[in-house]
Amino acid sequence: MKQVLITGCTRGLGYHLLKTYLNDGWTVFPLVRDLERISEIIKENRETCFPIHSDLTNSKIKTTIQNELEKNKASLTVVINNAGTGGGHESSIKDIELDFLSSMISTHCTGALAVVQASLPFLQKGKSTIVNVSSRLGSAQKNGNKEFSGLGFSYSYRISKASQNMATLCMSQDSELDGITVCAIHPGRLKTDSGAFDADTDPATAAQKMKRKIETLSHKDNGTYIDLENGLIPW
């Protein structure tokens, strides 16, 4: 049976990814902060859903994940680093709160790295895929071309997603991950509580599209930055 670890499953895209994979017969290890939010899903899928209750910013996150995966004799095919949080309204240098920026980097970049470190012993070498759920706003080239200039997008969100993108590139070239496909996927402009002003994509639809896309990936896609709607994004 195929197995996937998904972070950020409390709501939004992560919650719909959880449901999509469970409905397709996968064994799912969802990382969640609030188990009550998905209690009904867990009850309906006791044999194939093994929640890991923790927060990405917890100092013990690696040990928590490893203990749960080891307890359940995991053999992962896919890891999806989906956990994230929307930026604030700090679209100007004077508005940046450095503690908030640090917390965003901790979630989007440091947390994703911790999940991969914890999952590495349980990944099927040569058969596995690591997906970091990114954003168009993390593209250094798009920002350099001033595509988002004057639109009020968050400094912290763009910086933290750019740092996550660099982590994706580093992992895609890491010999410890040799044979494992690592890529970033922008799921679209999601209509969520923290979605952008131009959001137009339902999270449930995006989850289904993402799963289908992941199933088509091969090692030639290693180190790519993919927009589900428009193809490759420049780093």
C-alpha cells in the first residue's frame, strides 16, 4: 500500500490533500496541530490514517515524526510539506516585524527541512517524491521582474517562501537524497482564509490536481518549480 506524509492537514489544501489520498486508498500520516479538526476523517479511516500530533516549530518535531513512523513501520512514497501560514500586511520595510519574519521562515523553510530529515530513513530510495508546496510569490525572478510590485504582498511571506525554494534546490542536489525526486509546486491562487486578493482556486480542486501531478513526476522533474496551471516557474 502506498504511503504519504502530509504536513498542515488541519484545514485548507492540507485537509483536502488528506481526504484525497485517503479516498484513493493510501495510508496517510498527517501532521496536525489540532486533532479535533479532522477527528471524523480519522474515525472513518482508522486503518489507513495515522495522525502525528505536533507543530513544525516544536523543537522535538523530528523525534516525534520518527517515533510515529517507526511505530507504524512506515515506508513512504511521498512527503508533502504543505504546512504554512499567510503573511501579514507588512508590504513596506517600516512595517516588518522581525520576530514574525523568523516564525514564517521557521514554518516554511526550517520546518520543511526538519520533516525531510525525520522522514529520510523511511523513504523508498529511488521511488519516492518530496514536494514542497510553494507559491508564485517565492520566485526571485518574478520578484526581480517587479511582477508583484505595488500589490501589497507580504515581505515575510515572499522571503520565507523564497528560502523554502532555496531549500528545495539544495535538497534536489543532495547526494543523501540521490534517486529521490524533490520539487516545488505552486498549487494556484487558493481561496482560503489567508488567500491573496486575486485568489480563484478552490482548495479541494487544487488537492486533486496536485495528487494527479505528483503521480506523473519522475526523476527528470527533480529540482523543478511547477505551477499546476501554467507549467514551470522560474526560480
